[in-house]
Amino acid sequence: QIALKESGPTLVKPTQTLTLTCTFSGFSLSTSGVGVGWIRQPPGRALEWLALIYWDDDKRYSPSLKSRLSITKDTSKYQVVLTMTNMDPLDTATYYCAHTGPAVRGWDFDFWGQGTLVTVSS
Amino acid sequence: SSELTQDPAVSVALGQTVRITCHGDSLRTYYASWYQQKPGQAPLLVIYAKTNRPSGIPDRFSGSSSGNTASLTITGAQAEDEADYYCNSRDSSGSHLVFGGGTKLTVL
């Protein structure tokens, strides 16, 4: 079955770069139509889509955060990495990675990781 | 426009029907999906491509759309349906995703 898990630092300082890794199992990112996305949620607030990478290395970014984000994949390691530069306390949030695929149009997220809380503070 | 707008809160009596709505210009072109999120949990996809339910989602959940509005209807709401619900779709460019602000559903 499909499973995803986020990992990375729980605390980063303002202006630092955040690197998060999504390690997954049960699917391959070399399969046509499959993608992995990142979504975040500040405490008590709404979900915000960040980025999405597909099997063919097509990458999509939130327009409001595009200048700060980078998403990459390592198919052999079953991992997707998200980096976000110039972190600010407003970036404090739970960060989720999630799977999409042909069964859900390649845009909807049918399997999610548990999320990882990242706090930005000096 | 890249925004999806939801009512912040909705309530429903146990066993009754409730509709949660999502408004946005992009919904005239692109289908909405709906996610349920309970406290401390990751979101759960309950409706995708406007009307489709993933495996395991009860058939009391249904989706529809008209013009710039997408709706999630729960027919015969149960206590376990109390949660936050988020709509999601592409933005007007079709190249990016956007979430609505969420609706907190209370089952009375």
C-alpha cells in the first residue's frame, strides 16, 4: 500500500533554508501520471499548496512562493525533496507531502504523509 | 482569479443534510475536489473530479458544481463527519493548485 513520510528539521532560524524530504513506498515516481506534492498548514489556519513534481520531472510551484521553492525527485531512493529559502516566522507550519496519480486525475492527493511541524524562530 | 472562497463555519443537526460550498472563477473551467480534516490528522480526500468518491468514502458524501460554485453535500450527517472541509482546484491558469479557506462543520 502507498505510504509517505516527511522528515527534516523541526526548528529553523529566520533567513535559513529549509530542506524537507518525503520518503515514500508503494508506488514509483517513474510511473506515468504519478506525482508528489507538498502542502503546508500554519497552526489553526488553512491548507496551502506549495509544489508538485511529476514522473516526467514536470514541476509546478505556487506562484506566490515560486522564487523561494525548489522541488526535486530521486526515483531510485523513492524520495522527493522540497527546499524553501529565506525562512520567516510566518512559514511556521505543518508540512505535508502527498501522492497523486492517474486514478485521481493527476491533480488530487489521495494519499498523505502524517505531516511534520516546522517552527521558524531565532 | 486564483482564489477559492468558503464559508468559515456551517452546522447541521445529526442525520440531516448539509451543503458546503466553494466559490471561484476557476471552477467554471476546472473540477473541484474536497478534503476532510479532523484535528491532528492529515487531510483525507473525500471527493475528486467534482463527483467521484475514493474507495472507502461513504456514499453520503457527494459533489456537484454549477457555474463558479462547487458543493459538497453530506446526506444524513453523522457525528464523525464533524471536521474541517477544504475545496481544491486549479487556478485560472490551469497550471497551479489552490485550496479554499476551509469550512468548519459542526454536527449538533
